[in-house]
Amino acid sequence: MSDIEVSGFLADSVAVAEGKLYIQGGGWNRIMVGSLPARHDRIGIGLQLRADGTVRGPHRFELRVLDPDDRELTLGADGDVRRPGGEVTIQGGSGVEDIAIPLAINLDGMVLERPGRYRLVVSVDGEDRLMLAFVVQLRTGTQAPVSGSGGYL
């Protein structure tokens, strides 16, 4: 079991520079669409991996996307990416301070086939550590945009 904590959020776009997360349009949990299926331009996932100073070595992180029927989605222009991720190597510290590692993942052109609750699940070293959910909702002609929602198509 990994001693790494993971926190995160959804945004329109996320980048990492100089050890910081830069966020555009962060904190939403709903995508309103005019018709289905819909292709969403970009979903940004901002993550922070946090470990105490005793944690060292390489650690693998992965993201999987589940649709409302709990089926894992394939991503990428050709539908050939199943679980984007990577590896971080923690050098460790004095054993006292926390180590924070910011990560940015942007999913471009995700196809949303049906309305309902989608989940983005982040695992570290094969163990699920974080779940971020958003709802895809079909907008009707009389429905006003919902306050606090984002990612309109």
C-alpha cells in the first residue's frame, strides 16, 4: 500500500508550471449538452499527490474514466488510450516535511454518449485513491444554465 494521498478537482483546463497548478474554469461538476452523443472540447483534471518525507521511490498513477453504466471509456483521437497516467519518483526529504507533487491531465475531445454520472478514478500504485464525478445533462429549450456548472457545449 502506498502512503500517498491524492486530492483533485475538475476544470476546463489545467497546467503545471514551477511546481504550481494553473487552473482555468475550475470546480465544476456538470456538463450541459444540446444533443447526444456530444464531443467535449477539454476536461482538465488537477491533482496533487502528497506524501510525508519518508516516502521514496517510483510510484505509478493512472486515470480511468467510467460512464454511467460503469463501463471504462477509451480515450484519444483513435480511441486507443485506456488509462492515461505516468510515474513520479519521490526522492524523499528529511522525514519531517510533506512532499507535494502537482499533476495536470487534460482530456481532449471526450465523447459523451449518454446522460448521467461519469466518474474519473485516480489510482496510485494500483490502488484507487480519488474519484471525481460529473453529470452530463441534456439541456432542454426552456432550461436555464445551472449556476456553478461548466463545460457547456
